[in-house]
Amino acid sequence: MFKLLNSLSYTQAWAVVLGLSIAMAFGWARIRGAAFRWSATVAAPLIVAYSLYWAPIWILGVHDRSSFAPLASIFIVPWSVAGILCSILTVVCVRKALQRQRRAPQSNG
């Protein structure tokens, strides 16, 4: 785990944020409560991006926080926005598919 976190490039971390955001969105799409569903859809990618960016400090014990802090918004914001957009798109598509599935006539074959 430590080696993986240490070896991630910023592009790879972006892909991790997108992948986790999309995967979690499949779960969020099934939640009936709209307020919680959309809050989770938006908050989860932000939390993932923030956590992934600061993981070297928290987990690996990198003590040079001063080199991470000035660049935080440069990486966290784009990762979050991309994750949020993919998450929203996934939730909308899954919700539409679930609605179509419920409306489809069931055959007794």
C-alpha cells in the first residue's frame, strides 16, 4: 500500500479518483432519498481527491508538508471536479436505467 501511494503520478491519482467516483456512484444511484443521494454523489469525489492528495503526509509520514500545501488546490480541485462530473453522469444514467427497468412489462414466460 505504501509503495503504491508513493509511486502514483498525479495523472494516475486522477484516474484513481475517477474510478472510485464512478464505482461509488453505482451505489449512490440506488439510494431513494434525493438529498442524501446527491450529497453523496458530490461529496464522495471531493473526499477521495482530498484524501488521496494528502495520503503521503497522513500514511507515509512525509514531514515536508510545506511542499504539499501550496499545490493542494491545483490538484484537488481538478481531480474533484472530474470525479464529480463522472459521478453525476453515472448516477443519472443508472437512475434512468433503473426507471426503464421498472416500467418494462414483465413476461410470464
